[in-house]
Amino acid sequence: MPHLVILYSGNLDAEADMGTLARKLADTMLAQRDDAGQPVFPTGGTRVLAYPAPHFAVADGTGDFGFVYLNLRMGRGRSEAVHRRVGEALVTTARAHFAALLARRAVGVTLQIDVGAEVFDGKLGNLHPLFKTP
């Protein structure tokens, strides 16, 4: 259940190429390994979704500011070291993706990782079996 949701101000839509960012972030997540060398995230469960906010207010409104909020939600069971490595890898990917944009305009970018105790975790689908290794 690693879901990375990107919320961003709609004024970045034409400049930020969020579809490419989503793929880069998913690839970054899939490349992560734990201390035993095992994948941190299941291939079939890895999802990155990006949503523009058509209505937003950023800072004091004196400029054409933008924001990008990346929130990774994952299930329990991974070490703090893994959380940190995953976070650093995702920030590195985002930094590289947004480098040109940040060079020409003011944008705030935040990544937050949440690990939660689910109160309910219902799943339905047939995606995971496609990625099972024999």
C-alpha cells in the first residue's frame, strides 16, 4: 500500500510535467531495498497520483507562487532507516525534476511520509498476482 499523492497548485500544470514526475517517483520507490536487499514496496501496490488544485492561495499572494505537496503513505513494518532512505531518494528525484522550474520561479516543495495504523484495510483487485515471482 505505498501510495504517493502529489497535490500541487494549478498554476504549475503547464510547467511541471507531473506525469513524468509520477513515473520517476514510482520508479524511485520500486528501486528501494531494505537492509536485507529486498524490495521495500510491492510492484503491484505502488501508486503515484498527482492532482492539481484549481483554487489555491500560496504565501501572501504578492506573486505567482506555487506549491507541491508529496505525501507518501505506507503500511507499518519498515525501519526508521528505511523511511529515511526512501524519503531522501524521493527528495532527490523531486529536486532533479524541479531544478529548472525552481531556477525560474518561486515554488515550495514538501515531502511527508506517513506510516499508519489502519483502522480498516480492505483490498480488492487482481493487480498483485501479475508481479509475483515464482
